[in-house]
Amino acid sequence: MRLVLRRVILTTGIGVLAGGLASYWAARFVKTLLFGLEPRDPATFAGAVVVLLAVGLLAGWLPARRAARVEPVEVLRES
């Protein structure tokens, strides 16, 4: 389970970092479309990072937990 979660965290972290950098760069293009908001608000970026990491971790943890409950001998017998 640790192996799967480690890869999920790494993949999600890389995606969040790349998306964060891209959205920080693209924020200057949508500045005129935002009303009452700053395009590069640190609280908004931090909130988005936390939510995306939590969703990624949950999306990896649920299948990893389910797979960890299966007996390897039973799986090998069925295949």
C-alpha cells in the first residue's frame, strides 16, 4: 500500500506543481475577466493545492486499500 501511495503522491505533486506554475503564468491573461478577485491570490492557490492533493491521495488510497485486502494466493489461483 505504501508503494502505491508513494507513487500517487509523487504523480499528484508533479501535476499540482506543473498546474500551479501554468496557472500562475496564465493568470495575467484572465485578469480582466475577474471581478473583485486578484488573479494571483496566494490563499486561493494554497487552497487549490490542498484540495487537489487531498483528492489525489483519496483517489489512490481507496483502490490501494481494496487491493491490500486481497489474498495473493487466491489471486494467483484464479489466474
